[in-house]
Amino acid sequence: MTAPHAPLRTPGRRIVALIGAWLLLGPAFADRGRGQAIQYERPVETAPQEEDIGGGYVTPEVQKPQPRAYWHEVLDVVLLAAALGIAVWLVVWRRSRKWVVVLTVGCLAYFGFYRKGCVCPIGSIQNVVVALTDPAYAIPIVVTAVFFLPLLVAVFFGRAFCGGVCPLGAIQELVLLKPVPVPRRLDQALGLLKYVYLGLAVWFAVQPAGLRDFVICRFDPFVSFFRRDGFAHMLATGGGFLLLGMFVGRPYCRYLCPYGGLLAWCSRLAKRGVTITPDRELDCGLCAEACPYGAIEKMRAVRKDCLYCARCYAYCPRQGPVATTKLVSLSDRG
């Protein structure tokens, strides 16, 4: 006959009871404890400083320029359209180099230094490309208008934007002192660089968001001057272009500007544009000597290369100061 089990000792019973109570009541007390938890709050009177954060943290610069009201952006588009219209009137109909210079100074002051180079069809190239290829990326209508307006004008009248409206072209135009002619073959070869740059800009723009790079804006050589601030290497690059531009007419516009490539394509369709002497061609060659951009071939303006500077008008013996001086001298003889 099997002996009966010995009864549990008192300490063992207590342990079993404690374990059972913990299993039954533990979750309830745990939920109660979580419900009564108090969020930790640290009163902050001032923002943490760089020395408090540590780890080499540097406070990011404030966005420059600051965002503007929408009606200000619309006003910029209106002023851009007005400046393009004035440029066409001054060059195609008024044929005045003097007033083109006035327009150039005004646009450089407003679109360049006042607006800090932000009304920029050149930089908007990549924004438009991204918007066309990425459904999640949207751009304001004013950016689209800034991009297409100069191209639309170029289709009908040539590169009016380059004449006196573009601040990048304006700042180079005003520093040109003693232009040196660039050999034709070298000029044509260097002119291909802007199409290479355009292709690279488009390629960087269509990359996934994490790899995307807006190289046109990042390597704008003159925006540091317009904003009076920037990296030292970009200030040096802009200074180098301006120094070279004293002797070579608009080197950035002719050889690197990606938007210039688009304008050149559109201007091939233009029915009106720069004509040296529309009523009578003298073929004296003074216009070709006066053009610092190599935009006159066989005594005729090449619209895809013509930058609307109107220098040829000032040196034409049938108009401009030369013609006026000649008429005055003839009247004096009479």
C-alpha cells in the first residue's frame, strides 16, 4: 500500500500563494501604473545654443531670401513680361543701344540685387523637369510662368531676355570694356558646353529624391554677388567670370548658360529679330567688328546667337551716332 503524500510545508504554501496573486493582480497594477504616469516636461525659456548641444553642431543659416507674399511673386512675373516687351520694342523697333543700356541697368538693379537673382528662368529649368517627371513634386504657377515667358518671346522675336532683362547677362554686359574676338571654331566648340551642362542638369533633376541635385542654382556664379553673401569659392568663380568678361563678351552666357541653349533653339523660329539695316545693307563690316559675341556672319545677324545688345546699331553708318555725325557734317558743309 502506497504511503500518502506528505503535506506541503508552510513556507511552500506561502510562495505558491504569492506567485498566484502576482499572476492574477500584476497586469491590473501595471495598467494602473501606466495610467498614472506623468510626462516629463522641461521648461525651456530659450532655444538650446550650439555650445549646449555639442557634437560640432552648427546652427543652419536662415533661408535667403525670405519667402514673399504671393502678390509680390505675381508682380515679379508682370515686371518680367513688361521688361521683355520693352526689350523687344527697343531693339526691333526703336533700335536704340542707349536705351537698351538703361534697361540693362534697371533689370540688374531689380532682378539682380533687389530680388537677389530669384526671378530666374535659368534656375527654374530643373524645377520644371522635376515637376514633369515626379508626380509628388509640384511647383507654383509663377515659377512655370517665369520659365516659359522668355522662351515664348524667343519664338517670335529672338533672345530678348538676354538683351537687358537677365541679371546674369546684364552684369557681364556692363563690365565688358575691351572685347577680344574669339576665333570662330573655338567659339563654336565652347558653345557646345552649355548643351552638355543642360543635359547634366536634366539628368540630376530626374534622379530619385534622395539623389536629386539642383546644380544650376548651386553653381550659379553671380548669385553670391546679388545676395552679397556666399561661399568663397563661388565668389571667386563669379569674380573670375567678370574678370574674363572684361575682354571676352559674356563668357557664361555664351558657353555655359543652359537656358541660353533653350533660347537658341526657340529663336531659330523667330520671324522678327535683330536686323542690321533692314532698308539697305551696306556690307561695310562695321557691325561685325562691333559685335563682341560673334553673332554676325556675312554681315547678317544670326538670331540664335544674337544677345540683343544693340551694339551693331550704334556703329552702323546708316543709324546711330556715326550716321548722326555724318549728317551733321554734311549739313555744315552746305
